Amino acid sequence: MAYVKIFTDGSCLGNPGRGGFGAILCCQSSQSKESYSWELWQGYRHTTNNRMELMAVIAALSVLRKDVASIESIDLTSDSKYLKDGITKWIHGWKKNGWLTAARQPVKNVDLWRKLDQLVAQHQINWHWVKGHAGHAENERCDKLARDAAQSSELLADDGLVRFQHREC
């Protein structure tokens, strides 16, 4: 079994505008000292900060899909209240209302919320919120990954497909 810690952040230079996301995954085996960490990032030409926050989590959880059975729990930390409240409070009502808000308006970013909902259903996730730009080391690193991705020359179109670059660290 494995314990996983995920840290995510999204960034947008203008909202909408150039954007990027960053994520860190830290996996630790509960039966050995084996562990690994990855950083994920990607930039997009025209997007929003909320889409980047969602894409960061979708990318991170997508990496874990192959190992679902061996994951005991996931601690996921973000500085986005939109993400945390959306996935822990609002999504149940949205689904019940046919993906409409309490005000009977279409849910924004529904394409990403649906993907996230499918991925979250496969895991036991403990959701944590931290204040952004407050010195939390992993959040600061994710913020840098996201900002660097938004400023890179390798920007993608935000077509709802979550793609990313990664490296082991």
C-alpha cells in the first residue's frame, strides 16, 4: 500500500489569459522505505485561473490511475477554495441538478469538473486548503511551476484535454 501527498496550483497572467498549472506528487510505500516524487506542469495560451487549478489536480490524479489498488490514501493540498469547496461541497448539488448551480445556471468548467469527479471517485482523498503565497514550501514550488509554464513558449490550446510535462525529482 502507498500513501500519496499531492500539492497543486494554477496561475493565469490575466484572467482569462496565458495560464499554467503545477503539481507535486510524493508517494511513499507503507511497507518499505521506497518513495518517489514527480513534478508536473503545463502552460496554455488562453485560459482562466480556475481551469488551471482544476487541471493541476486532474493531471496529478491521472498519473496515479495505474496504481489505484495500491493507494491507501491521498492527502491533496491546494490554495484554491474554488477547487476545495467545489469538490467537497458543491459538486453533489450540481450533479443532482443536472450540472446546474443553485441559481439554475450552468456550472462553469463543467468539462473539467466531470473529469475530476470521475478521478476522485477512484480514491480516498483528504482535501486540504492552504493560503497561497504564505510560505508553504510545496505550494510555493507549485506556484513557480505554474507561473513558469504560463510564461513558456510551449503553450497549448485549452481544449479541455489535460496534458502535461513531468520529471522525477
